[in-house]
Amino acid sequence: MPIAVYVLGLSVFALGTSEFMLSGLLPPIAADMDVTIPQAGLLISAFAIGMVVGAPLLAVATLRLPRRTTLISLISLFGLGQIAGALAPSYELLFASRVVSALACAGFWAVGAAVAIAMVDKDQRARAMAVMIGGLSIANVLGVPAGAFLGEHLGWRSAFWSVGAASAIALAGVLALIPKLPLPAEKPSLGRELRIYRDRQVWLAIGITALAAGGVFCAFSYLSPLLTDVAGLDSGWVPWVLALFGIGALAGTTVGGRVADAHLFGVMIWGITASTVFLTALALLAPFQVAAIILAFLIGFSAFFTAPALNARMFNVAGAAPTLAGATTTAAFNLGNTGGPWLGGTVIDADLGFSATAWAGAAMTLTAIALAAVALRLDRRPATSTRVVASSATGVPAPVSERV
């Protein structure tokens, strides 16, 4: 695996910490900004909305720009967004800083994924994406709990300053170790890349990804108040449980990345099924502290076990448009990260309790399983069982077949 892919994973650590650290900071932010916890939860949705909008827009805007220069510009803008968040005097400005940071994050994810895919062979795509997602997993192991710890002892703004510092380190890594990639023999064509959206498998992949991610983050976004108000844990336990979720995520990414290239649909369907079972168990067993802690680990494992397969699936069905494939995957995940917290906040506002966020999440993942079954059925038909995509190295069409 090229070292540049690991540098991208390091950068994703900073991005992922910023995206998910608010799950452990909602109570202090809500108190400081004089808003409710569901309103503070909308800051998570704000980031996700910026990712949804920013991924395709920035992918299109930077389609013909050097990818290394684009990555440098975006990680710099992201770091400035963290500083703005740390200094925000009001909820509205904090909300705006989250959107700006998300736009930069989305562009980096889309371009970075395309760079990672371009540097490896077709049968290593899931593993390359697992390295990038591994940065996200480590963010959940270290970054998110560290943010909750800082929020508990030094105030929530210190978490934003820390992510700004991590962004500076990521920028140094990109400057030093990301190579200048040669320009393709044929200039990227927006019209050609947009043609991927004619394929119903692309839309099924978007739906599966959005629902699988949204179901998990419907519950995860409100895990902190669930642990304290429902399970009865002391707030000092929250960073440790978030770290346990992250350990599960890292383990899931490692295992899923190893097997997804050979058994893509199997990883998708069984992984999302496991998430559905664990979310249902969390809804039922949340008042029991030990069960809630164990289920936090298991949900992290199942969610990130599935993630490399979801990423690789999009590149397989939209491989002729690698830039928009990466952008579409990013947007799809963050459609879920937008809808999940919103749905969770809705059920809380309806006085259904924090445990109801797990029920709502399970309903989303159950729908994702149904869409995955439809995609598998279509993929097995003779007309669609072999899909022509562009080789990441040469641009020459190459057949891609996927096994369960």
C-alpha cells in the first residue's frame, strides 16, 4: 500500500475527529450557547449537510485541478474552520463554522478517495479505502473521547483548538508525502462523469450507504445523554465508552477491509444486519449499564465493518467517474449523518426518550438491508452481473464482478 494512502488516513483522523466529537460535547455546548440538546445536535447535521453539498460541488469545481494542490488547499481551509468554531461567540456563528469546515472536509474526502483508488490495483480498492476509513476509526478511538475529555475539563472550545492543531500536522504530511500525480492522458469530462447517475445501481448504492450510516448515527449522536440519563453512568465514563465505540470501529474496519474485496455483498448485508440487531438490543437494554457499554463496542464494529464495502461498491458501479464516485460516496454517508441525528432529535422532541433513537436507527438500517437485497438481485442478472468501469491505473475499461 503506497505511503501516500496512509498519509490520507492520517488526514482523515483530523477530519473525523471534528465530524464526530460533538457527540461527546452536546451537553456543554447546549449549556454554553443556551440551546437545547436537540438544537446542539443540529450542529452534527450542519456538518453533514455541508458534506452532502460540498462533496459533489467541490469535486466538480476541482475536476481539472492538480489533486495535490487541491488537497493542500482543502485541509488548510478545514483548519481555519476549526479556529473559527473555537472562537465563535454565538450558536449561529458556530453553526456557520461547522458548514464551512464540512465543505472543506467533503472536498478532501472526495479528492482523497479518488487519489487512494488511483494508486492501487482494482482488487485492493476496499483495502485502500479501509486505510482511509481507519483514520476515521482512530478518530473514534482517540479523537472523539479526547474531545469529550477536553470538553469535560477545559471546555468544549479546547476540543476545536486541538483539531485545528491536528489539521496543521495533516497539512505538513500532505505537503511532505503526497506525490504530484501525473495528469491523465484524457482530460476529465464532467459530462462523462455525470452519466453515472443514469445507473440505478448507483442510486441503490447511495440509498444503502445513507440508510446504513444514518441508522447508526441516529443513535450514536445522542449516545452521551443516553449513557448518562438512561443507563445512569457518570459523565466521566462517557469518553471511555466513546473510545470503546472507536475500538470497535477500528476492529471492524480492519476485518471488513480484509474481506470486502472478495465478498462485497456478504460484508454489506451481514454487517448492516448486525447493526440492526445491536441497535434493537440497545433500545431494549439501554437502562442496563454493562449492556449499553458492550453494545457501544458492537455497534462501532458492525458499522465500520460495513464501511469499506460500501465505499468499494460505489467505485465499482461508478468506476468510470472516479472523482464523482468518491464525492457521491461522501455525500451518501453524510446524507445518513444528516438524517440520522435529525430523526434522533425528532423522536427526543416527541418525548419518546433517548432510547427511542436506537429504535429509529434500527428502522433505517432495516430499510438498507432491503435495498441491498434488491441491488444483489439486480447484480446477479446476466445484463448487469458484469459492469464496465475504468481501470484506476490506465483508464482502460475493465470488467468488475462482485461475489457474495
